[in-house]
Amino acid sequence: MLESHYSDIRSLEVFAAMDDDQFEALMRGSYVQNFPPQIELISEGEPSDFLHIVLSGSVDLFSSWNGRETSMATIHPISTFILAATIKDAPYLMSARTLEKSRVVLIPSQDVRAIFMRDAEFARAIVGELAQCYRTAIKSTKDLRLRTSLERLANYILRQQKRAGGSAKIELLTEKRRLASYLGMTPENLSRAFKGLVPYGVTVNGNRIHITDQEDLERFAKPSPLIDDYRT
Amino acid sequence: MLESHYSDIRSLEVFAAMDDDQFEALMRGSYVQNFPPQIELISEGEPSDFLHIVLSGSVDLFSSWNGRETSMATIHPISTFILAATIKDAPYLMSARTLEKSRVVLIPSQDVRAIFMRDAEFARAIVGELAQCYRTAIKSTKDLRLRTSLERLANYILRQQKRAGGSAKIELLTEKRRLASYLGMTPENLSRAFKGLVPYGVTVNGNRIHITDQEDLERFAKPSPLIDDYRT
DNA sequence: CGCAGCCTTGACAAATGTCAACAAACGTGG
DNA sequence: CCACGTTTGTTGACATTTGTCAAGGCTGCG
């Protein structure tokens, strides 16, 4: 692959501390590809042949069962996904598809596992990454189990606001139908949920959200660091 | 702590490959305690001072928010819990309480982190453990998002049956109210769900479950290795 | 025995999903 | 740039699922 991406990838936490030679070896065996939107990169159940890294664009992780489908997460640059499957040499538990035109690095899982066995710093970095993934998954489970869809939406809005710098006006960067799926509801239900938040100081116009009463919204949403914080 | 537990703990995947000296050091700094039932061992939000290992009995991991509470998992001997928090030196995301009289090892998190930094084999073993935890969490999320409570119960029964060796008659080893919480529903709803499974070949009496029509139940439950398998 | 806790049941309410219709936004080809 | 068709979002009516409340039965234990 092209040298030009090296530094971007290298600066990822997972690769930052590892040995130079090992990193070079990983990169030499990898591919970079450009994908148009809506391309299914991997399908759940398949063997995990490659560790993926999104360089640009974005990728949706989703799962299906019995004709139903749900969006599990959205991956933004620059980060890896399906690390756990790669390490365990186990089948993917989620499918992935590009949401927009995206540039993706594919590193053969075999290589990752080989270097994982050789390079202790890499192994330690992977621990950090997996622990983070695990904790994120637990938070997401708590969100689902402990909150109604209206509460999930309210907290989602607060999280996005925080991400965007705290302004009272924010933009939805995702399609509403996908947001609905991510929040575990139907598009129709999401439409009504937005209306249901009006009494708590939220108005929506297209993908522009206006928080007219921050305190009211927070009083209703009751955000918790143990569910909503990206860090911790 | 007493030598007698060493071998049990040592045989855990996380500790199996690590250096003898390191293992000794870990054990020297640790405590073993007996707890009566219903004791809260840790509370979510607290700093993670100890890595815990259940030697006997069982422990419930649960979470609360806004007056609601949900059971997230049950830990059986012999296994660790809250490893991710220990490694990240981050607050617990879940609380834990004994379900019965239980014997628990407490290893100071500092020690675990120190040895994690020193012993590469330990670090690699932790990767395996965390990847497993992560994948289990993903499966649980899929179960919640993609299935109705009736479907979750049906698949739970099939999983328990498999665990118990495949017999058509199995025992519920947990209180129904806790099972309900684990499955993400109310006790009342669980009662009705059991009745709702009668047409699919399941009858319940107390904590004895009888699968009268295996095929019918499986046709309804549609178990999937990507959600229901313990391994993979 | 009598209390306490769990489980069950029924009646009802709230949350969420489904279906159908329509409006709005978007993209494509002329 | 417009016309067209496709997709997405919204809305209403309704069905299903799930939760809530209250009552009563069952069980285990002092």
C-alpha cells in the first residue's frame, strides 16, 4: 500500500507503540481500496479474513436475524473494526457496509495474529482497544435495557451536542431511518419521538436540531457518564 | 491467600500461560473472602480497585438508571469479572452482588496492571478474554434488538437445554424474577411468555421445564450460532 | 400457624410496531 | 433547468407487545 497512509494509521492507538519493523510488515501485506456507497464489505458469519481500517468515509455495522435488521454502530475515520473476530479467528458477528464513498485498509487477519504473537507492545495496545470496545458495548446494552426510545433519543441528542462542541443547534449527520435503527426503533416511531421531545425543549427541522431548553432536556434525559460518556 | 486455590485459578485461561513468578506475586497480594447471599460486592461508578474471581457460588452483574434496574449477566465459578475496568483503570460500569453464599478472590487492580505491563503472555491471554467478553456482549445486544421477549425466552430455553446436555427436561437454575430481568422483561411478562410457548412445545411447572416438541420449539426460536453459541 | 416473598392472573394503560397514504427531498436523464 | 421517478420522511388509524397495578395463591420458614 501507499506510504502516504502510513502515518495516519500509525498514529492509531493500536499501532502507535508497536515495533517499526512489525508495522512495516503489516502494511506491506495490506491493501487499500476505495468503495462506493452501500457496498457490503463483510457479512456476518463469514470467516474474518481481514482487519479493516476506515481511512475516509464511514461504515455501518449491522446485524440481521429472521428477516429483521438493526444498525449496531457507525465507524468513522480513522479507526479499525472487527478486531475481536480477527484476533479470535472467529466468524464476524456483524456485517459492514459503506455509508458513503469510503477508503478502507484491509490487513490480512493472519498477519495481525502473527504479529500479535510476536510483538508484546502490539498485544498490550490491542487489550486497550478491546477493553474500550467491550465497555462501549456494555453502555449500549444499558441504554437499550434501561431506557425507553424517547429517552434514548434525548440522550443521543445530548451526546451529539457534546460532540459538536455544545452549541444549541446541531445537525444530524445520519439518515433518520438509520438513526431509528441505531436507536432500536422504527422510522415512524422516531418521527413521533422527535415530536415527543418538543415539550422538553427540542425542535427539529429536516436534519437541523435546535435545543431550545437545555436544562429541560437534560432533566428529562438524565444523561449518565456510565452510559453516555465516550471516554471512561 | 491459601495455596489450595492456586491450581484452580491458575487453570483459568487468563492465568494459564503467565510466568510462575508473576502468578505467585499476583496471588500473594490477593484476598479470598466468603460472602453471604445478596451482598453487593461492587457498585457501578466506583473506581475498580480489585479484579474479582468467583471460586464458588454465583454473582449477578446488574445496572441501574433512573430507578430502573436490569440484570446483565450471571457469573459462575470459576471466572473473573470486571476485567475491562481493571485494565483501563476506569470506573465499573456494572454492579455485582452475590446470589448465594460465595467465595471470591480479590486481586488488587494495580497488581494486575503492573504484571500486565511486565508479562507479555499475560497480556496476550487478556486479549483472548476481552475479545470473548466483547463478542458475548455483541451477541446479547443482537438478542435484545432483533428478538421479541417471547423469542428471547425460547432461545434461552434452548441454550439452557444445550448446556444441560440436551435432555427434554431441564431445570431453571435461577429465580424467575431474575430471569425476567435478564431477558429484559417484567416478571408478569415472563409468566405470560411461558404460557405463550405452550403452543410451541414447552410446558413449565415451577422451575422444571419440559420441551415436549423440540422441532416445534426450534422452528419458532430459530436459534443462530451468531447470537446463541457460547463459543465462536 | 402466620408472615413474607415470589409467582401468577386479570384488567387496564402505555409504548412500540405495522400498514397505508401522502408529502418532501433527491437524483437522473432529457 | 425541468420532469420524472425513486427514496425518505411524516402522519393517521390500528394492532401488537410490553408494562403497571391490584389481587390472590403458593411456598418456605420462623
